[in-house]
Amino acid sequence: MILDNYISFEKKVYISVIIAGAWIYFRTPSCYAMIPSGHFFPLFFVMIWTYLNYYEPLFLPIGLFVLILYSKLLPMIHKTP
């Protein structure tokens, strides 16, 4: 799938494991707010993300990036004037 011509599946798994470990090590309490309850986007995103990660390990760091981006944009989206 992603970068198959340049990186082996095994190396992709190592990259994903290292990035996941770094995220776990450096996370803050606000990281738990990145997936708010009661919202459908995070629910479907995590379900699809989990499915895709089985086929392409690089979806793990991509998904973490999307979650961080979503957590930063969410306050701007729901901001009342």
C-alpha cells in the first residue's frame, strides 16, 4: 500500500511500533481528550483506523497525526461566536 516500493512490511511495523511507543511515552492527560465520547467521527475513525492498520502498519502513525489534528481543530469547529 503506502511506500511498498521503498520500505518492507517488517520495517513499516518497526516504524509504527517506535512511533506508538513514543506517543505513549510522551502523552499528556490531554491526549485522552483527543477521542471525545459521544461523537461519531472519532468512533468511525478509530474503527476504520483499526481495520486499515491490520493491512498497512503505517496507518498507525497516520491515524495518530489525524487524531492530534482533530483535537486541535475540534475547539475551533465547535466554537460559538
